[in-house]
Amino acid sequence: MIEINSKSSTPIYEQIINEIKECILKGILKPGDKLPSVRELSTMITANPNTVAKAYKELERSKTIEVIRGKGTFVAENYTPSPTDDKLEELKELMKKIVIEAHYMGLDKNYLSNLLNDIYNEF
Amino acid sequence: MIEINSKSSTPIYEQIINEIKECILKGILKPGDKLPSVRELSTMITANPNTVAKAYKELERSKTIEVIRGKGTFVAENYTPSPTDDKLEELKELMKKIVIEAHYMGLDKNYLSNLLNDIYNEF
Amino acid sequence: MIEINSKSSTPIYEQIINEIKECILKGILKPGDKLPSVRELSTMITANPNTVAKAYKELERSKTIEVIRGKGTFVAENYTPSPTDDKLEELKELMKKIVIEAHYMGLDKNYLSNLLNDIYNEF
Amino acid sequence: MIEINSKSSTPIYEQIINEIKECILKGILKPGDKLPSVRELSTMITANPNTVAKAYKELERSKTIEVIRGKGTFVAENYTPSPTDDKLEELKELMKKIVIEAHYMGLDKNYLSNLLNDIYNEF
DNA sequence: GTGGTCTAGACCACA
DNA sequence: GTGGTCTAGACCACA
């Protein structure tokens, strides 16, 4: 379910975060579902436990998952924080970067519009 | 023209790359235009010459700018490499990340569509 | 294994690149083999870590080696990019230069043919 | 006759040297022929006079051309110095580099043999 | 322990 | 004056 590319330039802990968030969005993981323990997941994907722990910490901080002492880690109830200006700015910067990169590959607005649609259809 | 945010998590050399590419896209910098020398730009943005040199080197590698020995650095003629599968995959991953982040802030597809439009209008 | 000639006019980082590629060709280094870390190699050849890092970076760019985050640097699986026109032109220019230089030392075509054979036999 | 690529990574003064040597090899320039003056050549190829002067100096040092005071610069009588060990080693290194680069583009010994032949046929 | 980023500063080749 | 190479050394993210 969760696949890590150890050669990718995105850090493993970030890949874990992204994949888990994707699973939740796709409904593969639902609110209340139990996540594998840090040890379990780290052996599943042959990663360092510290790395998995870091990913879980970050997911907990963003209220995506919840740790219940002695019971384990669970997908949190749907929680959508109101977007801060910082976060919005960050999002815009990312989109800007995509537009610039796309342009430098000869891809136009239409291409990106379609890409956006495709991704939403995947979910 | 080029502004660096030293608090940002994106490395300075990458910020330089992005800003220059943006200037070219907006037409502020045109093919053949001379860029400030490594030393000039480094004092302008109070960064180390090596950092600026690194950014220029990368821009040269991607054929965005050209170095003429002993004369300086210039914006290259428009050059759009055919997009490789790797690059397209990277673009898709980036867009996916945006969609996920947006969703977790309670922003929907419409919001991102508009954001995309806005950015294109800026250029 | 890797020997640097500090008096040579070819930059140290380039010598490192050449020597590593040679080792791979000769089979001294095989795909998947771990390379010495940047720090290790830099002390081995008494060069600055930055210089070694530069060589490794370039080798990574050409997909000769791969970096696995936090684990180290490894020889990549055999990868032969289709030769671009630019690269072929460069190769031809280099060979032309050899022919001219050889001529000016009184060496003829036969000598270069034999030299070419000898080098292939070394590998 | 002499064409300079100001964007090439080989220095202009070296390009001049190579082109002149090539002309001599091809017989376009014969022993005793007068070369354009430093000023003439520098305006012809729109280069800095210092750059042309440097090329001429080097050609003079290698006895490829001769300066006769007050008369000008001339192609020297055929002169083939006995190859020094240093020079031979350099030649071998260059050829080695070609072999390695060629290998990394998937080109074999045959390709290089043919390339060598082609270049000799050009002359 | 691994590589990545950045600074400060020297020296050099080139035009 | 231009960029390229290299050293020395700090600090950081990642695993």
C-alpha cells in the first residue's frame, strides 16, 4: 500500500506522509482506522524506525492522525484547519513553480488544467 | 528585481533560479540580455558569490542562460526541451501534492483552478 | 585505487570523475557497490570534501552513481543514454584534436590505431 | 576560414590554435604562407587582440609558426619534434577519455575506429 | 555517519 | 572584470 523510493530526492519521511495522506483522501484509510505501529511500518517498508516516527510525529502535529496511549495510532476525524496566510502563500509558490517548469517544457495552461482534473478524478 | 527570503526553507540558490526563470517568463529579462555578474548579484542580495555561481551553473545546465567566457552571463535564446518522462512524472507528483495540501486546508478543485488562472494572468 | 595528480592541468574533480568511470569500466567497481563517502575519499586523496562532492554530484547527474539519502553513494545499474548530437560532436572534436596533436609529433594513423587497441585491451 | 564559437567551452585562443593547425594539416596554409596580423585576425573574428596574440605566442612556442620582425607571421617549415614522454602520456590519457565517454554512450570500438578513419580522410 | 547548503576567501584562466 | 576551481570550516536534514 505504501511504497517508498529510496533513491528519490524527496525524503523518505515525506514520502510516508504523502502516501498516508493520499490513502486517506482516496478512502483506503478511513477516520478511526488503525495505522501500523512505527515498528511494523518500518519493517514493512524496510526503513529506519526513526524515519517512520518522524513521519508520524508530523502527521500528528497536523492533526491528520491521533496517537492513543497504549492503543496505537489512528486516522483522525476529518479536520480541516482554516488555511493560514503562510500556507496559502506556500501553495501559490508551489503552483507558480509548476507553471514555470511546465512552460520550460513547452506545456501550456491547458495541459496543467487537464493534469489537475486527472488528479481529482483519481481520488 | 530578485528578492531572497532568507527564512524560507527553499535554498537560496534555488530561489535565485526560480526568480530568474520568472523574470524571463514575464519578459523582464529577454533573450540576449546580460545578467548581473556573479559578484554583482551576490552583493545585491547579500549572499555569497559561490551561492550565486551555483544558481547560474544550474541555469546554464538547463540552457536557460549562457556564459560567454570573460564577458558575462546572458539569457539564452528560447529553448524548450522535449519533456522527458521523468520530468512529467515529477510535475505530476508536484501537482498531486498541491491537491492533497489544498484538500487538507478545505480548498476544493475550483480554488486550485482559479489559482492556476490567476498565475497565468500574472505572466 | 584512485590517484590524483595535483600537478595536472585537469581539475581534481574531473580526475576523480575519470578515475571512477575507469574503475567501473574495468569492473573494479560493479553496479550496487558502495563508493567511499565524500569525507573518506577526500581524506584518502587529501583533497577538500567539497571537491569530492562536486565530482560525485556530476557523476550522479550523468546517472553513473546514485545517492541514497543518509546511506551513501553507490554505483548505478548500467545505464547508457542514447548519444545526443552534441555529445557526438564533442567526441569528434576530441578525436580530431588527438589526430592533429599526433601529427605534430610525427605519429601516424597506425600509431593511433594501435593506441586505441591497447586501451581496449586494458579494459 | 577560421570560425570561432564564443559560447563553446574551449577557450577562444585554443580554438584559434586548433583551427590554424587544422588549416596547415589540410594544406590550406602552407609553410612560408603569411598569416594575418594579430590585429587583422582579431577584427576578422571579432575577438580581443590579446586573445589572438596569446594563440600566436603558443603557436610560436610550438614552432608551428614563425615571427619575422617587421615582416609578419609565417607558417613554419615542417617541424616534427620527437614526442616527449609527457606528450605521449597526455595523448594516451585523451584517448582513454574518449574510449570511456564513448562506452558510456553505448558506442563500441568499431565506432571509434571508423571515426578515426573518417578524420584522416578529411585531411 | 551520510550528503547538502552556505560562507569566506584565495588564486587562476580568459577576454 | 568575468566566471571556474579549490580550500577550510560551519551547520543542517536525513536515516
